[in-house]
Amino acid sequence: MEEKKPANKDLILREKLALQRTTLANQSTFLAFLRTSMYFLIAGLSLRNLLKIENSLLIEIALFVASFVIFIYGTLNYFKHKKSISENKKHIGDYQLEYYKL
């Protein structure tokens, strides 16, 4: 019969900390997308007051659309990575199972 080795608690701790860093990086990336989206929105709102251009309405609409697209992409990106991170959380500490199945 095979002898089970005790779980390496340092390895499990490192894996948990790595997942926490990844979660924080994902949140930081989402906030960067949100900030960029807001910059485009504010640029669209203030364009008419700052510049007197003939087709300022078209430029404003383009900036609003860009803001919306950036926000939607950032939100989808955040939830996609959040799901991936949560799927990897369940494997912490289970690394030994692969070795004992062999």
C-alpha cells in the first residue's frame, strides 16, 4: 500500500496568495477599463463646450459609443476572468490527487 505524504502547507499557502493576487489584478484591470470608459464619456460630454466644430455631434456620438464599448468589454473581461479564477480555486490542495491516481 502506498504511503501518503502530508500536504505541503507552504505550497497551499503560496497557491492561495497567488489566487488573491490574481483576483486583485482582475479587479484593478476592471477599474482601469471603467476609468478609461469614463474618460471617453466625459470627453464626449465636454466636446461641444470646448470646441466649435461643425460635426461635433458625430464626434460626440463616436466618443459615447467608444465609452459604451470599452465599458461592456471591460465588464465581460472581468466576469470571464473571475469565473476562471473561481474554477482554479477548487484545485488548491488537490495537487496530490493527481499523483496518487497514477
